[in-house]
Amino acid sequence: MKPIDLRSDTVTRPSPEMLAAMSRAEVGDDVYGEDPSVNRLEELAAEKLGTEAALFVSSGTQGNLLGVMTHCTRGDEYIVGQKAHTYRLEGGGAAVLGGIQPQPLDFETDGTLDLVKVASFIKPDDIHCARTRLLCLENTMGGTPLPLDYLGQAARLATKHRLNTHLDGARIFNASVKQEVSVQAISRHFDSISFCLSKGLGAPVGSVLCGSREQIQKARRWRKVLGGGMRQAGYLAAAGVYALENNVQRLAEDHANAALLARGLAEVEELEVESSSARTNMVFVKMDQEAAGRLTAHLKKQGIIIQGREDIRLVTHLDVCRKDIASVLEAVKAYFARGK
Ligand SMILES: *Cc1c(COP(=O)(O)O)cnc(C)c1O
């Protein structure tokens, strides 16, 4: 039996159709700029996000690092959320490899950074201070899209203070599908955007950094420095093209499945489900750490994989269907009914 893996939307395997597209891919040496499939992916991504250019990269981490390293240089700083992936979960790459200091700020409850606070943390032009150059946001944030009017306000603040803007848009397509707007309604507010092909879009590997021609040229150089110049990468890029052409609108199914899961779990007395109709493909459940450990072990025996301690994050994706949600709810309800 195929396991139902709710740990992350990164766990998907390419579908037979995606694999067929990959095996048919025309390839060349991308370090020479000669891989037609990589070139096609980069053109398609730039067209979709409305930027001049794009660069196929190995991961979201690499996309964000290149984003920060092309806007900032040694001695600069970027403003970022305290719990943002870029700050917290990417090994401090910008500091380690770029000499770029983060200025982390607490998020508001809706995943935004308070723009008054952001402005107050922009350093003056003073030899004592790092040069504040960049504002970095994340969308979706904890599975929730940022409000569209906020994006406009953030962009105006950045322009006013001559900051560049980078969006960690790992799940930007989830946001656009959920908000029923074009992805450009989100991306147009940023100088650069990194998005993941290997999350909800279902490709096995890769992300894309989108930005101006000049920025992408710089990023191409840094990518090579980082060892990210890949040769016949078109086999992977073909999966990305397939994903962009076929797997965007269907994200709505993942959102519906997550909502179904949240509603079902909320019926279980022992579980505290964070309910929000704004969420996309994630459900958060709070429970006592020991109880969470027991539930995780029990579900594993039934082929249902979850993770987390007090805060369990359940993520829906292409390899989880509606029937799987019913199976999960049945298993969880049966587990809690045992002792009664
Ligand atoms: C997954 C993720 C990334 C990084 O992607 P990797 O491909 O795992 O390096 C960046 N930001 C957010 C918000 C993510 O969820």
C-alpha cells in the first residue's frame, strides 16, 4: 500500500506523464547556455511571473541565497522575518557566503512584517552601521497568503527608502490560486522572486529565481561559484515545464483537501486544530508533545506519515487524494475512540 505522507509537499514523486516529458527532453550543456529545456523553463517562468529573466536553480535555498547575494554585497544587510525560512532554515547562507547581515524582525500574526517597524530598522547612512539594502518577505507564510494590499504597501515603503525587495515565494502559486489572482498580481511587487518547482507543483528537483536581466546575470555567476552550474539539466527542467503547464490550477484540490482534513480533525475532542479559511495546503494541530509522539507512531503503522511535536503540520499535495484524507480521518478518529 502506498503510504500517505503528510509531512511536506516536497515528498511527491513525478507522475508517469511528468516522467515521460523528462525522458523526451532535449538537452545540451547548460553551463554553455545550450540546454533548450532549461532555456524553455527559464523563459516560461519569466513570462509567468512577469520578470525580464529567470534562472533554474537547485533548490529554494539556493534561489533565496542568490536573491540576497545579488541585491546585497559584503557589509550590507537585509530585513527579514524572525521565523522566515530564509533567516531561520537556510544555514545563515547570506552571512556565511556573502558577508551579508540579516536584520530579523518578529512577524505579526498574519505573517506580515509591520512596515512602521521595518522603517524604524533601516539604518542611517553612518559608518557605524551596515547598509540596509533589501526587504525580504515570504509568501505563503505558514500556508497563508499575504494580503495583496500589504504587498503594495511594502513595495511603496521599499521604493521610498531605496530598498530592493525579494520574495521567498516557495509557494507563490498556492497563494495565487487561493486568492484567485494571477501570479503576477503578487510577483509584480518584488524585484526578485524565488519559487519552488518541487513542492506543490510536483517536480522532483529545482526552483527558479526570477528578476531583472542584470540581476539574473549576476545570479548566474554566483550560482556557478556555488557549484550550481549543472550540465544536461534539461531532464530536470522538463519536469519544471510540465509542472508549470499542468500542475498549477490543480493546487485548488490540495487546498480543498486541507480544508476537509481540518474540518474532520476539528471534530476530535483531543485535538486543537488551528482553523483558518485563508490557509492553503497546510493544517496545524496543537497537542501535548507525548500524545503527539504516540499518535505519530500509531499512524505510522497504518502507513500514514506525520511529523511535529507540539505543533503538527499536515501538508496536502499531489500524492494525497480525497480518499486518502478520508482514510487519515478514519484512522485518527479510531485511535482516539479506542480508550472510550
Ligand atoms: C521549502 C522552502 C524553501 C527552500 O526550499 P528547498 O528547496 O528545500 O531549499 C524556502 N522557503 C520556504 C518558505 C520553503 O517552504
